[in-house]
Amino acid sequence: EVQLVESGGGLVQPGGSLRLSCTASGFISSNYVMSWVRQAPGKGQEWVSGISRGGDDTRYADSVNGRFTISRDNARNTLYLYMNSLKPEDTAVYHCARRRVAYRDDVASAVSEYEYWGQGTQVTVSS
């Protein structure tokens, strides 16, 4: 069965940095586009960043562009999100998500395109 497990969240001050990781199992990592999606308390899902199957193409939401970096290590079945210059509005539960259909060439920014989600890791940005 598909499993996605996030780690690396925590409490950080504004301007600080965190690295999130997601370990995957139950499928061949290189076959799927992956993304990070976040949910603020009481809010809906927001697509944050996505990466192509081979890692050569990355996309970012305008709200995080220039501050976050997504990467993947398919040999280790791991997805990363490097977050810099964090802001209070970045506070959310961050989920890694696998695209529903394999072998896609494009990095979709629609949350609905990602069917399998991890349980998430909490990121809190506060003084």
C-alpha cells in the first residue's frame, strides 16, 4: 500500500529555516510527480510546490517562490522541502502528496491531481 511519512516540522521564529522530508513506500518513486501541500488551521488545502519525476522541473506557488526549494532523491524514496525566510503565514500542516496517475510530464498545481497524502508535519512560525 502507498505510504507517505513526513518529518522535520517544528516551531521556528520568523526568518528562520526548516527542512521537511517525506519518505515514500509502496510505489516506484521515479514514476510519479510529487508535491507539497499545506493546510492552515481552519483553512483549505494550498498547493505549495511540485517536482517532476526526475527532479529536473520544479514549480512553486507565488507565496513561497524564492524562499522554498523542493528536491527529491528517488534512490532513497525521499522528497524534501527546504524552507527559508519563514513567515507567520507559512504556519500550517505540511503534507507530501503523490500524483494520482503515473508517468505525467507536467507538474500539476491543482490539489485535486494528488490522490495519496501523508499524515503531515506541523510547521509553526512564531516569535
